[in-house]
Amino acid sequence: MSGYKTQAAAEKELRQRVTYMEKHGRPHGDGPDRTTVAQAMQQHALKHLPSLKGADQEARRINKYLRAARLGTLALIPMSEVTDPNLLPKGACMGKYFAVYLKPYTSSRVIPQGLADHRKLLLTKTGGSDRQRAVIARMKMSQVNHDHLQDLVRALEAEKLAKATIVQEQALLRRLFNHARAKWHWPRPDTNPACKLKLAGELVMRKRVMTEEEQQRLDEALDYCMNDLIGPAVGLLTETAMRAEECLNTAKWGGVDWDNCILHLEDAKAGAREVPLSPKAIEILKSMGPSA
């Protein structure tokens, strides 16, 4: 123990830490005083993302912190594309949905030709939140408090980002600090600094229904599609309200119960579920016919 004004203060803190360890177990890794937020995110992501369906979106959010701290960034390979695990990059972690590994940090990102001006505009627009994120990424986990994360939220709001986007970033940080305390047995911070952050205004729920004119225009456009599967796919999405991922990657012919007009999804976003099939949906499926 160091950095205390008196020996008594250091001994008091020491006793508190020993008591916490005796109750909760030995802290994981180097603990909150020696691990930065970015390092903790990196460690957590390698174990957590391989079994997360939305890992690609989560990885993009985490990589902003990793790049700010000059750490290796996350890269994902869908398990459906992994033919030989021995060919995966060294240190890759495999799960149900992805193999996740770290790519070395590079000082500059390659920008496709013609997008340099657009990228420069984005950097100007997000400069405030990028600076706040860089400060947080380099802080030790034990140093982060509510005010640091509230400043990040204010910067994101100043950039006119959607409330849902800000909530997702807040959720990323909240999960990290919850995991550090519950699974890694880190006693600090005493409370989760990502909880009870104030957002200006209410979260706007998405509610959108196509008009008949829009439906007609969409149907006309689908008639000109060179890919014959686009029309049936959009028709199934319209009739069943399935997620696009469920329709394209999860649904299988073996899951169609023709007699009861039900589609069994073995591995939907929230687990296995049954999708009722309307007469129109049945008609679409029969027009396609079971195939390889």
C-alpha cells in the first residue's frame, strides 16, 4: 500500500482489502488499480464476444476505446467460416458464434480512396466524444467515477447522436463494471459509475408502418431484382415480422411445420422460438420449394 498520508490510513485500507478478499475471493488479474478501462474491455471482450450474436456491433464500440489507448483491436471470424481451428490467428478465442482475436494496433487506419473528406468530417463531428473516450480508456478502473462517464454522455448528446446509440455505449460500460465487481472480485469503484447517467430527453421508441403507396413502390422495385430470392425474403419478413438475420441465416426447411403453419427457429436472437405462418407466408415458401 502506498500513496497515503499516514501509516494508519494505509493500514486501514489494507485491512479493508484483506477483508474483501477473504469474503469474495482473490481479485482477477492485476486488479482495478493497475488495469485501465481499455485493458479491462479487451480482456472481457475476448471471453464474452465469441458467444454473443451481436458481437460485431459490440466489437466496433469497444474498438474505439482500444484504439484510443493504442491497444490491439478486436477482429471477428464467424464460426460458420472456420474450417480448421488450427489456422486461426494465435490467441484466438472460439465460441458458439465467432472466433475473436486481436489485431496489432496501427497508428493510422487505411481510408478507401474517395472517402478521405468524409472521414475528416466525421472526425470533426465526433471530436468531443473521442477526447472524452480517450481519457476514460487510459484511466485505471478504480479511478473512474460517475462524473467522467456523465461528461462522455454530454459530449455524445452535443454531437446529436440518437438516444439509442448513447444508451448502447452506456450499457457497454455498465456491463464492464458489473462484470469486474461480480466476476473479477474487484472492490473498486465502490458503485458502478455507469449507472444512473442522465440523458437529455426521453428515449424515442421506433414505430414505423409503410403506407400503401410505399408498399406498392417496394413491390414494383422487387420485380426488377436480378436475385430471385430477394422478393420472397422481403415477403417473409413482411408476413412474419421475423428479424432479417432469422429469415436469412436461421430459418431452415426442416423447421417448417406445413400442417400447423409454424416455422420453428432453433437459434433465434432470444433463443428457440416458433413463428406463425400466414397463408401468404405459406404461399411464398411453397413457391420457393425446399432446396439445398
